[in-house]
Amino acid sequence: MADQLIRIGHSPDPDDAFMFYALAEELIPMDGFRVEHVLRDIETLNRWAVDGKLEVTAISVHAYAHLADKYRLLPHGASMGEKYGPMIVVREGSSIEPSQLPQLRVAIPGTWTSAFLELQLAVGRIENPVIVPFDEVLNEVEAGNVDAGLVIHEGQLTYERQGLVKILDLGEWWDELTGGLPLPLGANAVRRDVGDEATLTRLSHLLRNSIAYALEHRQPALAHAEKFGRGLDMDLADKFVGMYVNQRTLDYGDDGRAAVAELLRRGHEAGLVPGPVPVDWIED
């Protein structure tokens, strides 16, 4: 019997590359699956998931509110901030305050990103965001094409190189707002029609085993991830991966699951996501 093809969509960034290192190199038993990696930015993956394009995909937790009819959340693969997260940056010397952002030109990496939902919960609805690829946000701010930028991925560690300063850290904001819950950002989801419950459980185990392998073989996994770092040296790549691939990535934990539900609840109450959104987890 032929192995079942599973296309896995994830971002071309160090943390996702680290997570899927063992699958990319087939360093763990594949358990009847054949994996094809599809690398796209997170907002593209969010939009593709509307049509169920991939069997397994990274998505924003925010996007899950629009995708729950087609996908279920896997208990592994979370990207969550622990008193840190996406941030708003401006040019050095700017007098912009976070409360002014709804009226300004803010570069964002996509309207379905969790960071954009969280930003609007923090400062109010932003009516005219400037949508640019995530790896161009810093350049747009530096060039003066926008007033501020919403930074995700490794730009959180490199923005100062471009003469930019942080005025809002959404991880700090969320921690204070919720009394210590982690900040939900990215998730891995599996399409509902991939197979029966036993198949979905086997697939979930495969992804968990890939993350566990990378954590247990950190140096070769980091060498693989560094190739996706866009200006990060090994030390910064190690720091960035450690921020978003850790024990919580192996399992959300009760507080992590509560944080996902809380973000979607607050988003619905603010009129920013459809809902209410019941979260359907694969249990393994």
C-alpha cells in the first residue's frame, strides 16, 4: 500500500524550519506518510486554508476563526509568546504613541494574522492598514512609507539595526491583560477529511515526534533553520527559535489552550472575528 501524501504548509522562517527539520530530512519513522513541504508566508497559508488546499498547514490562531469548518487544531506546533511577541516599531525620534495607531499608516503582514487581531484589541480598529510581505515591514518603516510597522518573525530581534524603536510589545500587553496567559500566535491544523480519527492521531504523533527530535538534536536542527533566518547569525537564530519552539510547542498545556479560546472570545466580542468559535482539537 502506498504511503499517504501529506502536504505540510509552513512559513520560510527559522522556527518552522526547526520544527520540521526531522521531517524534511526523514530522520524519524514516517509511519505510512509521505511529506511534501510547501513554504509560503503565513497570510498566504491562511487564505489557502479557506479552500482546504493543504492537508496540514500552519495558520494564525486568528485565522482559525474563519477556518474551523475545514480544519482542526493539532495539539503540537504552537507558536506562543511568553511576555513577548509581535511588536509595533517606528523610526527613531518619532513621537507616535500606541493610541494614535488607528488613525495612522501601519504596515501589517496580513489581516488574518494573530498579530493584527491582537494589535486591534490593544489599540482599537485600524481601518486602513498597509498590507506588505512580513519581511518588508521593517524596510517600509525605515523608508518612511508608513508611520509604523507590525513586526512578526525574526524582525523582532533585528529592528534596531534599521534605526527603529519599539513602542508596543503585544506579548507584554497580553500578559498584563490576561494575568499571565501566553500569547497565541501560530498553530498547526489538519484538514478534517484527511482520514479517520486513528489516521489523524498517527499524523499528530508524527508532527510531535518531529518537534521533539529537533529539540533533542538542537545543533543540527539549528544549522538547518539558520538557512531561513534572513540576516540572523547562529546565536540570534538560536535565540529566535528558543522563543517560539520549546516545550509549549510540544503541547499547548491547559493555559495555552485557554489562551487560544480567550483570544478568539475577545476577538468575537470586539466584532473582529466571526464567532463564537468552538476550538476543535485533535486529542492524542
